Amino acid sequence: MADSDDNPALLVEHDPAWTARAARCLDEIRAALGDLAGAVGAEFDHIGSTSVPGLVAKPFLDLQVRILPLPSHLELAPRLGPLGFERARGARPDSPGVDRDIPRGDEVLPDEVWEKRLYVARERSVILHLRRSDSPWGRYTVLFREWLRARPEARQRYELTKRALSEQNVGKPDYDEYTRAKTAFLDEVQPEFTTWAQTDRNATNDGLSST
């Protein structure tokens, strides 16, 4: 996915219009998946930094669909193509988060739960992650979002990390190292946001709201 538009140094201040634009796009994706197996019970999420008010972000919306079974690209292409989405290709064969997520957590799980599909609508500045409904990553992205929304000090820590990583990765041909470094931050704070989700009264539905 190496592309000048995806430069990790391109951080901008939060735009309140991102929330409504993400909701409209998710509605379009929900309609496009239609009668695809698993679509009725799927979860549609606005995730990533653009989903957290007050947080700097790359001006690309990160959207997520949690669905089971995970559709194939042959099933997805004719549904997502008319919306401007095309299958994302990693800059390297092992680029994280393209065809599979980096396994995380201590739970023993089948290898296939880490599989995913990744699509990009470049003209719309949207990245779409399709994960299995039983993917820990799918759950953690939403918990992490809710934690950042609720905790200003956590949001500040993450912003400082993002700014430092952006400066370190200026001019690099891809952002794999940036992605792995952000994943390392997620590893570090995962005990905090999972504990928060279990104990804080604001973590409704175990932090799995899909807005």
C-alpha cells in the first residue's frame, strides 16, 4: 500500500465532519453487502484516529466490518467496486494488516481468526478493514477507540506517539514500520483499555458500540 497519499507524516487536526461522512459510507457498505452470507449480523464500525474527537489523524477514514464467514475477494469485488473500493496490496509480502493481522493477546485461537480483507477507496480517502466477527483485532480496535474517547490523558499519549513516529518515517517508501510501531503502542496499553472496558461504567456493551 505504498503511496504518497498514505504518507504517515500527513497528520492533520481532527475534522468533526469525519463522523457523519463515516456513517454515510458505512450505510453504503452495509447496503452493498446486501444478502451476502453473514451480512445481516455483521457489525459496522468507524475506527482509527478519525473516530476519536480531538485526536490528530491522517485524513483517511478507517472503517471496519466484522462479519462471519469472512467473504472472499471474489464475493467482495463486485459489491465494493461500485463504491470506489479496490483491493489493497501490501508494500511487502509480509505487510501487517493487509491479508492478516499480527496475532495479539494470550488466548489460544485458530490461526484463521487473524485473516482479513483490506480495501481502499483512494478518491474518497477511505480504508476498509473486513475482519471475522471472532477476530480479537476487530474487538480491540473498538475498545481502543472507546478508551481514547473517554480518557484525555490516553488520547494525549497516543497523539505524542503518532507525531514522533510520523517524524521518524518521513520519506520512507512504505509505512510498514510506522504500522508495526503503532502496534507496539497498542501492545503496551492493551491491559489498560481492556481493564477499563471491564470496570468503567462508560464502557457500554463491553466497549463494542459500532459508532
